[in-house]
Amino acid sequence: MDLITLIGMFAAIAVVMTFIGKFLFKQSNLLINFLRYFVGVWFVFSGVVKAIDPAGTAIKMEEYFEIFEKSARLLSFLWKFSAEHALAVSFFMIIFEIYLGLALILGTWRKLTIWLLILLIAFFTFLTGYSAKTGKVTDCGCFGDFLKLAPIQSFYKDLFLSVLILIILFGQKSIKEVFGKFLTVAYCYC
């Protein structure tokens, strides 16, 4: 499988979710909801694939951290600490990625979720941009062992996701909780 096929699969899932949202949950603004589902599915899939081998993800992150420790002297203590605790950082990052994807899909904590996604994608874009520029890390580990991407592909992928997340940010008022009405109705009848 290649990245284009994977993007097509994410888009197909997002289209189905968008139409379910439109007809079942009365969601408006099809573009924002499509992008929300697309990005959400992307992050959930990426996190789940990494969760299959969190130690492998930790090794990849440790590689990044060690390179940054040597080249970014200002924050070397942070990179050293992160490298020494790469497995814990890996678990946190995987859970965080899956959580943000699910929160975006479900529309929960809309503003916080979108801003945390912006911070996460900025971090990922920094990592992959550095990797693309220097060539010191040859695989970002974005999809674990499922799909290997060249550093420049990873960087462009992150730029693409950054644009989509910014569009979602500007259209966030169109995002409604998927189960908001159902939970409110269920709560009222209890």
C-alpha cells in the first residue's frame, strides 16, 4: 500500500461519515465535517498502527531525540530526558494521537481538541522538516511498520494535514458533538 491509496481510503471513510452525520445528526457544512472526519480517521489510524509496536515507535522517537540533543544545544536537557524516557513518551504520544482523532470525530471539546491537534501537527512538522532537510532520520515512523515514508513525503504529509487542521479551526463552529443530542435526551429520561 502507498500513501495515495491510504489517503483515498481515509477520504472514502470520511465521505461515508459525513453523509451519516448529515442525515442522522443533521450536521451542516459538509466540507468542515468531511475534513474533521478525514483528519480524525487519519490520527486514529496512525496511532493504532503505532500502538501495535510501541517499542518500535520509542526507538524511532529516541533516534530523533538523540539527533536533536546533539544539534539543539539550547534544549539539550529536554531532548536527553526524552531520549531516556522514549518508551513512556511513545505510549503518551500514541494515546494522545488516538484520543485527539476520536475527539475530533465525535466533536467533543471542540476548541481544545483542535488547538491540541495544531500543537501536535506543528511538532510533527518540525520533526519531519528537520529530517527532510538534514537526512539524518530516514523514516519518520508515522505509520509504524505499516507504511514507510521518505523524509520529504512525511514533511509534505504534515504540511497537508496542517492546512486541513487550520481550515477546521476556522470552521469549528460547524462542528457539533455526534452524540450530543442522544446523550442529552438519554440523560433527561433517566
